[in-house]
Amino acid sequence: MAEITITIGGKTFDVACQDGEERYLKAAAALLDAEAETLRAQIGRLPENRMLLMAGLMLADKTAAIHDRIAQLENELALARQEVTALQNRPAPPPQKIEVPVIPPRVMETLAEIAARTEALATVVEERARSDA
């Protein structure tokens, strides 16, 4: 079993922990120390047990808020997953048939006009050919 020294609110404590857990204990002590320092800055000197109690309660309050937020996000994630599943399982919409004119209307009108002129010229040529014959 490992023993480490931590500092919380300017006071040092020797604490035992399982081997390999030292880093987690130091991180937890750092969080508690930050809250204790906040209390010392706001209130000033407090008895050790009162300071530790208040710092622990402040951390517990933050932890409770985080748990609430996690629950809310998990609910939102579950709803989003349901929506994704519903969208993935939805049948594909029927294909839409879209007709696109191959030749634009203006070109058709121009071609019709050219055809009419060509027929008129052909008629004139035929009449001249008959009269020359």
C-alpha cells in the first residue's frame, strides 16, 4: 500500500492508497484543494473539519450538476439514435420522373420557321421548273 502526502487548504495530510492509485488520489486532492482555497479566499480562516466539509459539499454539488447534465445528454443521444434508426429504416421514396425537353422551344420555333421557308423555296423552284419545261 502506498502512502502519499497531499495538501488541502494549506494543511498537509498523509494518506494511504492502493498501489497504482496515487495519481487518482493526487488529482482528487487537487480538486478538493481548489475548493478549499476558494473558501479561504472568500471566508478566510476556517477550522479544518469545517473547511473540508464545505469543500466536499461544493465538489458534491458540482458532481451532482454534472450527473444531471450527463443524464440529459444521454436522453438526447438516445432520441437522436432513434431518429437516425427510423431514417435509416424508412423506405426509399419512389423515383420521380422528370421530363426535360431535348430541344429548347426557341430552337423548335426556329427550325419550324426554317422548314416553312424551305418548303416555300421548294414550291418556287418547282413552279419555275414547270414553267421552263
